[in-house]
Amino acid sequence: QVQLVESGGGLVRAGGSLRLSCAASERTISTYTKAWFRQAPGKEREFVAAISWSGGRSEYSNSVKGRFTISRDNTKNTMYLQMNSLKPEDTAVYYCAAHPYSSGTLASQAYNYWGQGTQVTVSS
């Protein structure tokens, strides 16, 4: 059984910062592509950012590019999302995900391991 557990969410004012963490229960997914998705009420889950197993390649959605930074520490089985210059439209439940990479973009992978999510609320 593989578990991904997000933490670090909370309430922040617009323009502020948060750092999300995603801890994996097993090292078997340490070489998987990992990603962050988010879902706001009434909306579909959307891609936010992804990172290759080695951390050498990353992808971002246009809406967060330049503001968010994804990283990972495989020695700790942990992935991070540093979120700066937060906007009210960033408000959502943020989920971490993992999937072995084969080909294509990191965002297009069929992620099959998911965390429970952590709430991020940005006030104006």
C-alpha cells in the first residue's frame, strides 16, 4: 500500500506564500514522476506542476508559472510546492500525485497514486 500525504495548507493573504509538502510512505515510488494538482469547488481537478524523478525536469501550468516552484528530496521521500505571490484564484484543495514516467509531457502522465489533499485558501 502506497500513501501520499499532503501538508502545509492554510489561510494566507493575497501576495503571501505557502509551502506544501507531500510525503510518500514507500520508497518504491521515489523514482516516479510526481505532480501537484488542485481542485476548486465546482471545478474539475487541474494540473499545477510536475517534476521528474531526478528533479532535472519540471513543468508548470501557465497560471502558476513564475510564482510556484516544485522540488523534491528523494532521500526524504518528499515533494514540495513553494507558492509565492498567491492570488485568490489559487484557492483550492491541492493534491499530490505520482506515476512512473514513460514518454510525453510530465503533465500528461496517467497519475495513479493520490494524496488526500490539503486546503489552500487565499483571501483578498
